[in-house]
Amino acid sequence: MKKNKEKGILIVISGFSGAGKGTVIRELIKDTRYAFSISATTRQPRVGEEEGVHYFFLTREKFTEMIGKNEFLEWAEFCNNYYGTPKKYVENQLLQGKDVILEIEVQGALQVKEIFPECVLIFITPPTLKELQHRLESRGTEEISVVQQRLCRAREELTYMQDYDYIVINDILEDTIEIIENIVVAEHCKMSRKGYIIEKLKGE
Ligand code: 5GP
């Protein structure tokens, strides 16, 4: 636990499928001050994805059972698959003072904001939707029909962007990472998190 009793910050990162969130987050979590929450999903693993590293890959039955046992902080259906954040890991890491990163879609992000109003919602977007299409197609991990489905979904997600605290345009990777790190530093300095220092100073 940090000496100053501060809990970690819950950082929720969303963005259109293909916006480059994965790469950004991989870079961020090289810093051990962050803990990354591994989600559960019912989608099939992509080539190269590993159980317990990229996701916990579950059957629909197992996922539904976990919903019933209230084991998710949030969950949502996205393009015909379920995705959810296991609750225990997030709570433990926050208590230990780690800044916990969730990489989740918009419906889940808004559920988290209701439960943890002090969380920070960051939306990562490519400069244009054309660029998004290009990135999704050149990634080559999904069939054309799935790419189309994800582009449609991106248009729906546009309507939720206004509920986020920050929008970050992911053009140059290093800049994106720097911006997010600056957001986190500023969030740690907010009066709502650092107000206890006033009392401490008064007591000197
Ligand atoms: P993908 O299939 O591309 O890995 O993920 C599809 C979408 O699901 C992405 O927008 C990703 O952020 C989101 N996602 C991943 N894990 C979770 C989760 O635990 N909860 C929610 N609500 N969305 C998630």
C-alpha cells in the first residue's frame, strides 16, 4: 500500500476496434505502476492469442454462470460475443495503490462510471474513420464481414464518445502514450484525490 493511503486510479480505455488501443496499452503497462485487467470473453482466440494473457476465453455457459455469481465488475455483448471484467483482480490492485487499466467497449465503460464515478474514461480514436477501415483491413485478423460489422459498430460508438472524460487522437504512438501518461499524472493531482494533503499541512 502507498504511504499516503491513496488508492490507485481506475483508468478505462475504449476506442473503435482497430484504433490501436492494444498497442498503446502494451506500451503503458511496461511501467509496473499500472496493472492491466485481463477480460473474459466468449469470442474465439485469434491466431497468437493466449489464454490468461490476452483474455480468459470462456464458453457462453461459463460466462453466464459468472454473471449469475456477480463475478464481473461489468460485462457487455459486442458483435455477438460476451466480454467482461472479473471484479476481484481490479479491486485488489486498486487497494494496493496500482493504477488499473481496463480496455473495454463503451457500454461496459459507462457501467464502470456508475459504480466508480471517480474512474477516468479515455476514448482513443484514429484521426479519421477511413484510417480506421484501413487499419482494420490491413490487420487481417478478421474476415471482411467482421470488419464491416466492426465499422458499423464504430459509428454507433460515436454517440457515446461525449460521455468520456478525455478523447485522445492516436496518430503517432509515442505522442498518444505521452498524452495518456500526462492525463494520469494530472488525475492524481486532482483535489478530489489529493485534498487530504491540506489537512496534513494544517496539522504541521
Ligand atoms: P476484441 O474482440 O477486438 O478483442 O474486442 C472487442 C471489443 O471488446 C473492444 O472494444 C474491447 O475494448 C472490448 N472489450 C474487451 N474486453 C472487455 C470487457 O471486459 N468488457 C467490455 N465491456 N468490453 C471489453
